[in-house]
Amino acid sequence: GQTAHNVPGADHADPDPPLTETGREQAARAARAMAALGPFDALYAGPQRRALETAAFLSRTVGRAPHIHPDLCECGGLGEHPGLTRAQIREAWPDATVDDAVIGFAMAQKGKD
């Protein structure tokens, strides 16, 4: 789904932006379309906020809690922002299973101070 990074002229300062209203509508439509293809054995997402928000729509629609893994990201990797921390993910998406390899942005920054 769309984030501010996909909107010309929008603030691109947030390295891990949430979905925009358009992005949430896109995620809801995608979830409805995916539900028609089920049933599903599993749902996977990366630790970025936009991926987790999209997975939440899919989770409700297909009836599977997401498995969060850090290697699920766009081509080119995560660069300086590996997504949310395990604690942040568990707080916002308590039904998700979070892989031990998820370290998140706060953890990755500790060694850079």
C-alpha cells in the first residue's frame, strides 16, 4: 500500500512511514481479493510498519496471524532502517509471531551512538 514515500512532495523524513489513507484502502482491497484465493496455510510479512499494517488487513480477512521475518523486504534490503523492534511489533500486533532475527531500528542504532 501507499506510504508518504510514494507521494510526490510529501515529507519523506520518516524512514519507516505508515500507510496513507490511500494505502489503507489499497491494503483492504488487496485483502478482500486475496481472501477469494484462500484458504491459506500461513501469512508472512517484513518488520516495516507498512508491511505490518498491510498484513493486519490480510490477517483479519484470511484468518491467519502473520509471521514476521526481517528478510522479507523490497529488493535492495532495508539499509539503515530494519523496521520495528520485536517489542513494538508485539505491542501493536499481539497475534503476530516475530522471528528472533528481527532486531528493529532501535536495536540497530545502539552501536552507532
